[in-house]
Amino acid sequence: MKPLLSPLPTALKRRAGLLALVAMAAWPLAACDRQDRSSAEASSPMFNGVDITGAEYARTLALPDVDGKPRTLADFAGKVTVVFFGYTQCPDVCPTTMAELANVKKQLGDAGRRVQGVFITVDPERDRPEVLKAYLANFDPSFIALRGNAAQTEATAKEFKVFYAKVPGKVDGSYTVDHTAGSYVFDTQGRVRLFIRYGSPPSALAADLKTLLAAS
């Protein structure tokens, strides 16, 4: 009788053996890869704010300050920078945000000197340089205000994915400005790391700033 299965040719046997060895070698590599990724995830800092590390927006900033001096993120190297878009006649969100940031900076003690607040006006028409200076002085004299023209403001808001729009008031010529109510946090190397939603506890912001300062 002929065998039901004929033996494999020698070449096929060798090929099958090689494939088995490759599969066996690949398994521990895959396992190592999973372990490496798990280790990396475990070593990543845990933030209270929304972690946007590596985002493809909020990567550049170029606007003049109230003295007309061009400013970029490089000017704040070595500091954890908190950027907020608002306007001086904002009735609630803007003053609350700036006051909370000022208080958090004080709570951090000496480390607070490495925290930089940056206020970008979305209402350059009314927020003249002298108005912005007086406004920020109410919170922290180290805070910096940036004020571009209409085109610069629009381009910067687009880069940060920030919404803003005038809302007509009850009196002719009056208006308020609806805008994104949140802050962007950059690490000491000028990389965007966090988005802080309006209404988040100041203690949560303080903890996140401490984490970023400790990592620098």
C-alpha cells in the first residue's frame, strides 16, 4: 500500500523549520515591545488637566506685547507658561481665571517664579496697551499681555483652535466677546502639554504646574 501522506521534500522541511524558528524568535520581541510600551505609559506623568502633549496645534506664538516688542514662546524658555485668551471687559471668566492663576503662583512659593502667565486679548480694538497694563497689574505684575492687530489675533486664535466672536450689546456700539474659556500650559521647553478647562479646581492646576516644574 502507498502511504496516505507522502513525506515532505527535504527543502520544504528546511523551510518549515526556519519559519518555526522565526516565529519563536518573534514572540519574545513582541512581548518585549508590549513591556516597553507599558513601561513608557507607566512613567508618563498623570495630569489633572487635559493632556495634549504632541498636539499639532498651539505650537507657535508670535505677537507683540503692550510695549510693541515681538514675543514668541522662546522668550519664556525655562518657565512653565500658562496662556489664556480673553479681554479686559470680560465680566467673569477672564478675571476669575487670572486671579486663580495669580493665587496658584503664590502658593507655589519660590517655584512660582518659574510660572509665566500670558494674556492674549481677543479684543484689541478696546484693549489698548495702557488698559492691558492696568488690568494685569491687578492680578500679578509679572503677567504679560500680548496684543496683535485684527489679522494677527485671528491667525493666533486659529493656531490655538480658539473661538471668539463679538456679540452685540443692548446699547448701540456696545458688545461682549464670546471666547474659548480655557488655558494652555507649556512646559519649560516651550512645548504645549495641557489644556485647563475653565472651572477646574485651582489645586488641580497647582499640582500640574508642580509636575511640569519638577520634570524640567
